[in-house]
Amino acid sequence: MLALIVSAAQPSVAQRHKKGWKLVWHDEFRYKGLPNPKKWSYETGHIRNQEQQYYTTARQENAWVQNGVLTITGRKEPYPNAAFTPGSNDWKQQHAEAQYTSASINTLGKGEWKYGRVEVRAKLPQGAGIWPAIWMMGVNRSEVGWPYCGEIDILEFVGNQPDEIYGTVHYPGTPPQRSTSNGGKIKVKDLHNAFQVYAMEWDEEKIDIYFNDQKFHTFQLNEAGEEEGNPFRKPFYLLINLAMGASWPGPIDDQVLPQEYVIDYVRVYQQRK
């Protein structure tokens, strides 16, 4: 892994005119209410990684737009589990109530792109067990499954490592390995105190991942294969979520809750032709 140390106060690319790029999709959150349903859908329930939060749908307490920002809030609260099945051994169905709630929004069916630049200006939450992310998966996920659909993690942050952020890609591995990961990280102080720009640039040859102006990881697409099965030569959709718990972020510190993940804007560019 590549590790760099930077100042969080440096100017961001979002503050400069980006020559050669055309804005093709965006949400500036200049409205009040739930996230725009023409642009965003929700994941609902317990979804992955044995995370403890229950993702709710169109619930103001977990996802709300006001004063020019989207706020995703992770809370400690009982919430009924719609998938509860008495006697089930499936972790998603075992409990009648979840003890934490949050939100995960995505553009599946409403926005998808093959190559381009994704840019999100956000202020991160903090605390043990907190796991915000900005990421993408192939739109063919429901057909081929993960990791065959591919995954691009533009940002991952875990509260038990408060001065590090990660950018990673995931794709099919060589048997017997199911998947392969290729990522980097960067050290940054006080991520929860100010907005920063998290971005990814993707073309026919590579994926570059940025913190503000600093590129901290590059992935060459051909590392995932030169054949048609390379997931990074197909359209992807975008996800933004606040997970809580699971093995990587570790146990949740209830004393820090609720925590807010604040998004100023989401912008997608493609290169001008």
C-alpha cells in the first residue's frame, strides 16, 4: 500500500475550473427534504459485512437535505427488522430489532457511467465503529454478483484509524482466490472538522484516486485482465453510505452517537471529445 502524509487545508481541484471535463450529472443539494428521488435510491435493511446498522428508506432521521448539504446520520436506536425470521441462522434475519440505523443511497437505475471523474465534497463523521464510504459498483451486479461486477472505493474511512483514508479497487481473483484488492491510503489530520474533496478519475487505461489535489493511488485497468470480462470497462453506479460496526471498523462507541456524514455536493464529469 502507498501511504502519504498531507495537510487537509490544501486547496482542492473543485475550486478550479477543470479544463477538458464536462459536467454530466450532479446534485448540489440546494433544496430541502429527502434526497432527490430522481437521482437517488436506497439500500434497505442489513446488507453486507455483518454491519450492525439497519439502512432505512426515505427516513428524515437518517438522510435529509437542508441548508445546502445532505446529512446522513448514524443513530443508536431500536428499529424493526422487516426481514426478521424466527429461527433463522442468517445474520440479516436473526433479530426482530436492529439497534442502530443509518442510510445508504445510490444511483442504480438513475445514473451510470463508463469512465469519467467522480467528485464528492464531504465532511466525515468520527468515532469507533464508524465507516463512511463513497464507492461504485458495476451495474451488472445483480446479474454476475460481486466481485465480478467490480468495485471502486473512492473513499473509505474507519473511526478506529482516525488519520487515514483509503482508496481501493476490487475485482475477481485468480482461483482459489475469489477476489483481488488493489489500494492505497493517505494520512490526514482532523477529517471531521472540515469539508474535503474525494475524487476518482477513470479512463481506458487507469483509475486515479485523489484527496483534494493529491493523487494517492493509481490502478492500471489491465491488472484486472485484458479480456471482455474486465469489470472496469463497463458502466458503474455510485453509492454513498455510513456503515457502523463489523470487523474492520470494530465495535461501535455508543457515546459518540449520533454521528453525521455531511455531503456538500456530488459531481460526475466526463472528458470532452
